[in-house]
Amino acid sequence: MQDQFKKLFDLMFRTGERVCVSDSKFGYHSIPLENVFLDKITLVSPNDNIPIEVVKSDTLTLVALNPMVSGYRTDENCSKYRNFLVEMDTGSSQEQMAYIKKLGMPYSAVVFSGNKSLHFLISLDTDLPSEKVYRVFSEWILNVVTLADENTKNPSRSIRIPGAMRDTGKRQEMVEYVGPVRLEDLTNWLKRHPDAKPKEKQVHTMLEKPDFKKIKPWVSEMVYFGITAPNRNKKWFTVAVEFALTGQSEDYTIEELRPYFSPDRDFKEREWENTIRSAFKWAYERKQ
């Protein structure tokens, strides 16, 4: 299993880069790529209330798709843009594989999540020039692969590491390894789906320079201790408005708050994300 682990990292990253690994859904500070292969890994949380952890390398379950600068797992800290995730949840693993094959989507590797999903990694042989270009490609891919999870668009999203054991009792495994995808091949595949190309979106971004010091203490406390029923939608809306008023962007706020959101049967992740965007629209309109 260690061979699968190293094979994936050798595909996704380059010598001298830093990566963000985790043994949970939470994001930690980046570490040098070579440290990932040590027996023990130090995980530093952005939350000061969580102590520094030292874990065994074989307990690592997730790695952020793209390399990071020295910092925490956020989109803003991505230093390169080359890896995409297409996560399938619908149907059996055989049906998921058949669906992707039928679409003809080029991919580099397939990882079984240890639960019910296949994670299709697209690792380009050429880095994209910017996050803006990355997001166009990412959304375009997911507009074609309509059965995939729509919440894997951002460059700091994580993919499952093969070899680790899930709490389900099942092991995450490398199902297939292909190798780097040529940028030309991915571009040609996308061009066969011109109607799926994303249109320019109006993003409501406040004009002030972001300042976390302006975020009120009650906002941080509410998020940290958990936002639950009743009135979850209203509470998240209020929190997002406060982030908007400090000058944060919609996308940054969503990715900062996502680890603290727990979906329920009647309040899914897509609804939560729409709540955040609605809050930004509301704050933006009143700022004018």
C-alpha cells in the first residue's frame, strides 16, 4: 500500500513543493513534500484550541489537490494549479467507472474512497497559469460530468490517499493508474462540449481590504461551537454577512467555513453554499 501512496504523490507533486495532508476532514499547515514519507507527520491546525498532532504516515487519509506555499490549506495558498478531482457518488463503483469511460474523460488515476466513491484524478503535465483559469477548467469538467459531486471545484480540495484505512473498515485503494494527462488532450475533450463551458459570473466582492480583526468574536464562537437547528439557514446567513463586511470574497469565505458545516438531510451542502452567496449579495447591495 505504501507504493500506491508514493505513486500518487509522485504523480501530483514535484520536488521542493509543499503539501497539505490530513488524517481528518480538517485542513492543516503545509509541510515539505519529502516529510510526507517520514514515519511520523506533524499536523498543525489553524485553530489555536487544537493542539499540534504527531501522527503516523499510514494514518493520513487526505491530501490537498495542489501544492501550497508555507501556510494552511486554502485556495489562496495554492502555489500551482495542475490537479483536478472528479468525485463520483452515484451508482456502484463499476457503474461510476463505466460512466466516466463512456464520457471519454481523460484521467490520471482512480482512487477508491473506502466508502462508496471513486475519485478520478486529472493531473496535468503542464501547470495552468492562474487560479482563474483553473476554475474555468474545473467548472467546465463538472458541467460535462453531471453525475459528479459539484463541490470539488476549488484547487485546495482534497483527494483520498490510497493505502489508508477508513473508519468504515474499508481501505482506500488505487484502482487504476494511467499517468499525467496532456493539457492538449484535456482541452480537446472539453472543446467537444462547448455548451458546458462556464459563463462569466458576477461575484459580489466587498471593496474593503480584508481584515480578520474586524470579525466579531461572537461570529468565531458560533462557527467554532457549531451552527445547528433551529434557524441554521438564518444563522449561516448572518455569519456570512459579517465575513462579507470585512472584505472577504464569496469563494474564500465558503472554503474557510466549509470544514465547520455539517450537512443534514434537510440542509445539504449546496443549500448551505447558496445561503453564503445570498448573504454576500445582500451585503453587497446595501454597500452600494
